[in-house]
Amino acid sequence: MKPRFDSLAFRLVAGASVWAAVALIAAAFILTSLYRETVERGFDERLGVYLKTLVGNLAMQSPGQLGDPGNLGEQRFELIYSGWYWQVRKSGGPVVLASRSLATDTLDIAKATNVGTVDGVESAVLTGPDNQELRVLSRTIIFDADHRYDVLIAGNASQLEAEIRNFQTSVALTLAVFGIGLIVAVGVQIRWGLQPLDRVRHGLSEMRSGREQRFEGPFPAEIEPLAKELNALIASNQEIIERARTHVGNLAHALKTPLSVITNEARSGQGPLAAKVGEQAEIMRTQINHHLDRARIAARSKVIGAITEVEPALERLVRAMSRIHGDRDLELDVAETLRFRGEQQDLEEMVGNLVDNACKWAASRVVVTAMLEEGDADQALVIRIDDDGQGLTEAEMSEATRRGRRLDESKPGSGLGLSIVTDLAALYGGDFRMSRAPLGGLRAELRLPAVVA
């Protein structure tokens, strides 16, 4: 099943994911910055300890005869190009003392960058031997006017950066796992939170298919009012439909009596006027019945929950037509599980008109088939009625569905059958079409809404 990018679940998960990503990235940046600041401060404090040790050692010596203070308790000051160096330079003059790790090289504080001074101690970044990035602390000690020395301590900053990068990697992996877990947890929470909406959808589907008459719970407090309003709306809709049916019935009875009087009077009279009145009265009766049927059908087709089993309905219809048209061979092919989303009376009226027409025009054989087909948006019930008669031309097919149009006056009927079928199919959201049948005659095809188990 493809994800719906316009669904509530997708929007909530996407929103939570974006917020979690922004929050975790910000947290990673803050944690890394704090860690960098802490590590750099610790590194500088360590350099500061070495600087104080070196200055203290020099302060105890004679200004003009400074001796080697040794490794200051750090063996890396003994290893050549280890990245840890100390140096004593006479202010404005040459280097007088240096750690063994510098070998023959010297450090020039004048080439340093990111220089800052706190309490007389100058901090900076300097490129040392082997292009090492060094963090440097330097201060000037004054013995007297002739003895001023610049004392410098340097540590390998690449070790510091490597440590910070390792921390960044650990933080990134930890927060990524945490973020994925958070998104999964949010998805599960949203699925659980939206489950009542699935029950709402299922309840509406049950009502639409006719398996339920009301919208039943239980539902959470937020959805319970919706369920009550939907049940009230359904009850109101059914009441309106019943009132419409009652009004249609009352109108039919109110018109039937005057029309019967007019028809009887016309029949009892003589002459062309009486014949014309009788003829027009019959046309009025036919038209009134047609439009009253349309009104009744329109109201009934909107009833929620009406379903009809197709196989028994068509079997009864074919048996009835076989008795009426005994000289025709009627065949029925229909699956047992087919169900029509609508009233049984309407299905029988549509198929009955088509089968009756097919029997009238067939040479000897009529085949009725019903199947389930995939439509553009949903599955549809397709009913085909084929005969082996002469069939119709394209122009005659178009003309045949016009209300009251009869292509052959020798056959009995009002000419309203195919029009009623077309109107009924449209009211149910389906359609009716005609084409050439494989038997050689006409194929009448109904496409109607189906109920899928």
C-alpha cells in the first residue's frame, strides 16, 4: 500500500521528524561547542601548569646564567618533534633555552594567530615543526632591566582536535539513534492515537454497505460528539426520504383520480375531440408515472445501507421472462457473491426492461451475464444482456435512449423503458451503454456500484 502524503499520520510524523531533526542538530551543536570549550580550557590549563613550572624553575636561577630546567615532568618534551615544546628567548634576542623536542628549530610567537591576552599570559595558535598546529601560552619574565625573557609553552593541538572529532562522531551517532527511536515512537504513538479514526472509517463503510444501520462506538471523548451528530444526520435523512416518498405517493393518488375521470369521460364520448382528449390523458398518465418513478427512485437511491444480492434477483427475473417469452432461450451466468449497492426493486426494474427488450428483438437466444470488474476508482457490478437479433446502428442506439422514443411502433410498450434504465443507472452513479453483441444482435451493458465483501 502506497503512503498517502496528504494523510494526517504522514503530516504528524513529518512534523515531528522535522522538529526532532532540528532539535537534535541544535543539541549536537551545543554539546559539541560546550565540549570543545571544556577541552580547550583543560588543555590551556595544562599548558599553564607547565608554564608556571618553567617560570618558577627559571626564577630560582641566576638571570645571567639560566640552566636547563629539564622535561618539566612531561616526557614528550624529550621526544623530537613530539608536538610538545618549551622555549626561552631573550626579549628581542636569540633563544637561550629550548626543550629537546624542538631539536634545532625555534618557535616565533610573532607568526602566531588568534592571539589573546589574559592576566599577562598570551595565548595563540602557531604552526610548528612538521606543520603541526600548536596551541601556545607565552609570558615575559623580567629579572632586571638587562634580563627580560619571553617564556613559551606549546602543545600539539591536533590531538585536541582528534579528541573533539571523536566526541562529535559519538554525539552524532548517539543522537541519530535517539532520533530514529524518537521518530519510530512518534509513529507508533500517532498510529495508536488515530486508531479511533480507523473505527470511524470502518463504521461508515459498514453503514454504506448495509451491514449496519447506525454509527456504533465506543469512541474517545473527542469523537463521541461526531458519532452522535452522524447518527442524528442519518436519522434526519431517513425521515426526509420517508416524507418525500409519502408526498410522492399522495401526489400520485391525487392525480390518478382526475385523470381516470377525464379518460372515462373521453371514452364515453364520440368524435375526434373525445379521442384527442383520451389520447392526451394517456400521455399525461404515462408522463406522470415516469416522473413520479424518477422522484421515488432518486430518493431511494440515496438511502444508506441498501444492498441487493444479485444472483437470486436475476434468477427470479429470468424465470419470469422465460414464462412471458416462452419461445426464447434465456441463459444466465452470474457469480454467487455479487451484491448491488442499491434497492432490489430498482435492479429488477433496470434488468427487467433490458431483458424484456432483448426477448422482443432476439431471434431465439438471450444471454444474461453478471460479473465484478475493476473500474477507474472502484470495483463495479457489470451486467450484460446479449441477444441474437438484428441489433441497432450507432444512430439508432443514440435515439433509443430518448424518453418516449420507439424505433418500431409494431412492438408493444411506451418507449420509456431504456430512458428509465438510463436515469436509474445515472442516479446510482453508474451508466448504461449499448454496443454490438458477440451473438450478432445488441449488447445492453449496465455498470452499477457493487458491494465488495
